[in-house]
Amino acid sequence: MKLADLFRRVDSISPDEARQMLADRGDGVSLVDVREPREYEQGHIPGAILMPMSVFTDRMKELDPSKPVITY
């Protein structure tokens, strides 16, 4: 993933659409929680990767470019 990818238009999906996408594709989707660690500890979607916005650009290379990414 390139930095320029962060600035292209992205689709928004509803919570129900995200649930369906995760149900249909399972491990074929990267689910990324961009909140801070204390927020993540209070509750998060099972399987979500914690990647706070403060470090997202440094860590985005960890994401599989062949998978769609859902961020919340």
C-alpha cells in the first residue's frame, strides 16, 4: 500500500454491510481498529487489528494489499 492510497476516494459501508462482508470473506478481509489502545481494550470487534491513526501510516505496510480493508 502506498501513501497515495490513503487519499483516494473510498467507499463507506454500513455496519450491516461490514458484518456481511466479514461473514462472506472471513480471513479474506483485513479489519483494522484505528482507535487508541485504551479504547480498543474497552471493547473491539473480534479479529480486529489495532493500528491507531497515530501510527497507521508507519504500519500500513503490514496489511495484505490483496485484501480489502475495513477500518473503524
